[in-house]
Amino acid sequence: MKKVKNETVLIKKGQEFPLTIKRLGINGEGVGYYKRQVVFVPGALPGEEVVVTVTDVKEKFSEAKIKKIRVKSKDRVKPPCPIYEQCGGCQLQHLDYQAQLREKQDIVRQAFERHTKLVGENLPLKQTIGMEDPWNYRNKSQLQVGKQKEEVIAGLYGMNSHQLIDISECMIQHPSTNKVTQTVKEILQDLNISIYDERKRKGVVRTIVTRVGFKTGDVQLVLITATKELPRKELVIEQITQRLPEVKSILQNINGRKTSLIFGDETVHLHGEEVIQEALGDLQFELSARAFFQLNPIQTVKLYDEVKEAAELTGNEKVVDAYCGVGTIGLWLAPNVKELRGMDVIAESIEDANRNAKRHGFNHAHYVVGKAEDVLPKWLKEGWRPDVFVVDPPRTGCDRKLLEAMIKVKPKRIVYVSCNPSTLAKDVDQLVKAGFVVENLQPVDMFPHTAHVEVVAQLSI
């Protein structure tokens, strides 16, 4: 129970009331206010007048579902995917694509208005960079395998349920990943291969993972199994190679634990190459089964070009690539820097980063294992001071110690790549209070039809 201006407001589960949707939330849901209390409504769009039914009541907000749309948004469209509402993998297919780009810009604006003093004309926020064709852009799929009666299916768990939804033709996946997954399902069915049952914790094949090289067309297939033993293994491999010549790499990963993590610790090479080849611009990469690589190669080039522009490199700068992964961003910048140093906590990623640097002849690029907040102070003690920081942290944002280190160093520029506008805004607020100026905020739509938005922030001192 909450009092607002002497008026007692109590929202109850099951309650119905009319609501005007003011904006989109960070997860793509419509946001309205009932008696000054926030109500989140999945599927509702800004400007719509809806009648809703309350599904859940929290301390600071409520959740509701649409019962009726009284006034429909002019930007509402029919979702082309037949299982859009069951799947939950996309959140915005019912919103016109140009409107998606506008609303994603607004999500960034909201975050900065909430967490900083940068509002209105003081917020240098650009329009979202979108895709010419916002479909079939994902280069990787990870689909759980199950059985529907006697049929082998592969898909994702439905929204707020543990029901597996079969996804045969995902519209945001590259056609090759759809084709390979569908054919592997048929092979498992034809050969009567044991399928893992999560409730009983019995069976073998758990997940089908496919990744395609956009530039090469090569496909990597990983079968995640609950046991090391894969029944009729030779026959499975034979069928895959016969029916799917585009699959150049077949691996098995063993994960017998009760966990939401897809991959286990052990990977076995079954057939073909251990890696597949991919390219971003002029850079070539080898992708192993567990290597992180951006899921949308087309937009990644646009994103990295924005990073390069924001860095304003002359060829004389020392650059830090924090949270570097396999080194993709740093290597994109390497031809234009004097010295590049990067760090990441995952040892395999650092091995890949150093190998990628060597492969491209970037002898002035060096990568080390460790947390940025631990490694950077050591470099400073040794007298190495960077001119430009490039940071691409996880959704939780930059570690506090790293922010403190950047504030202490006072580099010419910080280029902050973020997948979470809220943590970006909070971190930027700390940097602004320390004297940095936000020059530009460039949203990039890496994942059309979902609520995600990437932002490149340029700060200077």
C-alpha cells in the first residue's frame, strides 16, 4: 500500500483499468502510469490507449497484459513471425522498423535523463544507425533439443514458461543456421538418437549450436551432449557430411551438469576443421567453438567504424582496449595507433587476441590476462600512460576501480561501447563529475526487432 497526496492507491492482481502508454521500457515493454504508479505492459506501444489486466504487483511497479487496444499506434504492424508471441526471442516485431530505431534512441535518452544532468540540448544524442535489411542477421544459434510426442524439436523456452517452442525458420537467423539445425534434427530423428530430457535428467543430445561465417559461408556445428558417449557417432557424422557439405567443422561439447549454461568444459573435435574462418572488413578471424564473436557481423562493421571515428586517432596514440575479448575492436584500430594494449579475464580470448594480432602483423599490439582494474595500475606504475581508452564492458558496466583509474590518468579521449544504456549513463555521470565532457552518443541497432541497443559514447577531457 502506498500513499500519494493523501490518496491511498492499491493495485491488485487481476484488476482491470484503462492506461495510456507513454514510452517503451528498456526491455521493450510499454510503460504507463496508473494513479502515479508505473505499470509495464509487454506488447503495448507508445501513444496507445489500452485496457489492461494486472498480472503481478511489485513494491515499485506493476506488470499487466493487454486486454483490449482502444487506440492503436500508427506504427503498429503485424509481426511476420508466426510464433512471435510464444517465442519471446524478439520483443519489437509488432513495431515498424523505423519506429524501432526512434524508440531505441529514446531509451538511451531516458537513461541519461534518469542518471545524469545531461538533458535536452545538453545531450549530444544522435539518431540510431539501423540496418538496410533488418532480417537474417544473426550468425549463431543455440537451440535446446527436446521431443514433442515422438518428434525431435529444437528451439527456445516460451516466455515465462518451461515449454520448448520449436523454431524451424527463425527470421532473424542467417538462413544457413536455420537449414543446418533443421537437417540435424531430421538426422537425430532418422537415426533414433537419444534426446536429453531435462526433467528426468536422462538422454544424450541437449543442444544444437550452429555458427556461420558470413564472408565464407562455412558453418560450424556443435552438438552439446549430457554424456561423453554419442550413440551411433560415426553414422551421425556421415549423415551430416553427406547432407550438409557447408558444415566444415563438427564438434561435440560435453555438459552433464544441471545448469542453464550451454557449454561444458570439454570439447571433442569430431570431423573437419577445428575452426571456421570469418572476416570483418580486411581482418580475418578463426572462430573456435567457444570463442566470442559479435552476432551481427554487418552491424559490427558500422559499430567499429563509429568507435574509430570517436577515437580520433592520428597514429601517435597509446590505446587501451579494456574488456578486449578476442581483440576485434583493438585490431580494428591497430593500423592507426602507436601502441595498443588490451586485457580480458578469459585466458582463451587473450590467446586468440595475440594470435589475431600476430596474424595481421600488428607487432605493436599486446594482450594480457587480467582484470582491467588490476592490470592498468601496474602499467601506470611502470610509466606507461595511455592517450585513449576504449572500453566495452559487460551489461553491469565498468568496474569502479577502472573508472577511478581512467579518472586518474585523464586520457585525451574515452570511447565507451555499451550494451546497457542505464549502466552507461551511471558510469558517464561519474566521468562527467570528474571533468570529462560527453562529445557524442551514437546508438547502433545491433539486434533489430529486440529491445537491445548498443551505444558508442565519446568523452574528452
